[in-house]
Amino acid sequence: MHTQVAIIGAGPAGLTLARMLHLQGISSIVLESREREYIETRTRAGVLEQPTVALVRDLGVSDRLDREGMSHNGFYLRFDRTTHHLDFHRLIGGHATVYAQQELVKDLVADRLSSGGPLHFDATVTAIENTSDRARLTVDHAGTPLEITADFVAGCDGFHGVSRAHIPGELLREHSRTYPVAWLGILARTAPTTPEGMYCAHENGLSVHSMRGPNITRQYLQVPVDTDLDDWSDEQIWDELAVRSASDDQPELERGEIFDRSLAPLRSYVCETMQHGRLFLLGDAAHIVPPTGAKGLNLAVSDASTLSFALGAFYAAGDRSHLDNYSATCLPRIWKAQQFSWTLTTTLHALSDDPTDWQLRRARLGRWAESEAEQSALGEVYLGLPFPTPWRFTG
């Protein structure tokens, strides 16, 4: 079995790349190790930047996003029992759109299957042979061995996937940072606290309040990184969310049924070696950001746009320069998102017991609340910096 591009992973990066290549007449095969039901139901946050939404519309797969996505101008910030609205749209234009990642994946899977593009579930890549003339993939497809050859391989299979492991260790340039905290997340049947997402900075730690619709909320508590979910009862979760989100200017937090829980440690990671020979890394395979600021999905789509353009230039004009410069093209935007996520993470979370730390954080929060210049700088990155390249090569 041969294809021009073998795509490992059916997440946002892999599926948007497949759609972009299809529209440029470039063949691809998508290989996903999980079942379809798993990737379409696995709960993931989904704050889509303006450039991401524009790209999804340009790809012709935005019907449900346009109907069901919730457009947000910015976010709310609460500290010292006072609520502030950071209206980025008023200052710089643009919007963010709340649309859960698994919903976007459903749309892209349906489009891929309806167009007849090869998409194989339960297909685990066990080896990648990266030679000068082609790539060769060994695949276990539901117990049946397959061999696929390709001109290029797009590794979109996440932080623990097989793709990055096939870059020689002596060539890897990696940067990582861990944090002593995790996010305890819940989905609950309650009305949203505010019309847009809200970060509550408190001496006890951060709480986050967002929505998945008019009657479903996604909320998070900062907890120690070694937390056991079983140690938190529903009542304890609601009590601590209420303490951290308490204010003098808004009603008390509404409580309701908690029907989903998760625990996510915070970490940062960048692999500056995003390519080796015919293998290219995208999304979480190459970089991880803390959930603060919701940049992960958007960086994955940005990587896919850059690689789509480079592959388009190669197949349409024989120009390999964009492929050769793939890492260098992607990394500046990745590092800007990392810096933004680091700033939000260290300002909003209680990472130290030192009272001086809290006062310094309060000072930064005060600047965000009172200064339009500070808000504009935040808003530029929150709503989405431009992608490095267009997704389609036009010559």
C-alpha cells in the first residue's frame, strides 16, 4: 500500500492535515491506534482561536461549528472578590470560539469518511523506516499486519506516540518544565457562572469556570500534582470551587450533578527537532503547553497548516525549501504560545507558600484588570496570532 503522505494520528492535527491535502490533490492515509468511539467521545477542552475557526471554515467543515460554537470576546478574571471582564474584541477585534475538541474531531472524521479518504482505526504503527527515497511503516491493524510506504510521514500521534521515538536521540533538542500542580476537572449540569470563561486567582490556588452549553459547565481546581481523584468528594469539590470563586459583585456559584472527572498534571515541552528526513512532527508529538490559555489544539492546527503548505509547494512546484524549513517556520509561534501559557500559569496559580509571591501575582493581576495596553497584549495571543503560512500553496 503506497500513499504520498502517511498520517499517524486522527486528532485535530492529523485530520485537518488530511483535509488540506485532499483539497490540494495530495493523497494520504490516516492511521489511528484507537477506536472511532474513543476519539469522538474523549473529553477535551476546545477554545478555538480566530485563525483556527477561519481555517475550519475555509476547509468547508464548519457547519456544526457555526451553529453550535459559542463566540467569546475574551474572558473574565476574578481576584480579591472582584470580577473583571477582559474584552479583547473591543480592543483588537476578533473572537475566540468555544467548541469542544471531540466535536471538531467528529466533524473531521465524518468529512474524511464521506470523501472516501482512507482512515483506519485500531491501526497501531509499530515501526517507521525513514530512508532517502521513501518511508516504510509497519502497522498492526486490528491484529492484521500491514506495510505502508509513503513519500512523507506526518507524526500527529501525541506526546507518547511512536513518531518522536523514531528520531535519533542524539538529534533531539528538547526543552521541558514540570509544575507541582494539576487540574482537577469536572463536567457538571449547571448554568455557567459568567457569560464567558473565568479564571479565579485565589491564595488557595486557581479555579477555572467555563461552559459547554447553556446548562453544562467545565470547571477546574488547582490541586497538588500527586492528588488522587478518589480523595475528593463532590461536596468537597463544590466547596472549594465556591471558596476560590467567591465575589462581592456576582451570585454564588451554582451547584449541580458532576458527571465527569479528570486529572491533568501541568507541564511544558518543546522538541525543537520537529523533522527528520521524511518524518515531520505535529501537535502534541512536538510540544505540550499547560491548559492555561487553551493553546494546544490551536498549535496543532497551525502546524498542520504549515506542513500542508510545504507539501503543496513540493508536489505542485518541486520546491522542497518549505519542507526543509518546517521546524524553523513553526517554532516562533510555538514559543510565543509557550510564553503566553507560562505567564498565565505562573500568575494565576499558587505555586509557592511565600506571601511575597501572592503580592507579586496580585500586582500583575491588577495590571491586567486596569490597563488596556496589558489587555491588548494578552488578547493578541489569546485570540490567536496569525498562522506562519497559508494552508494552500498557490504558486
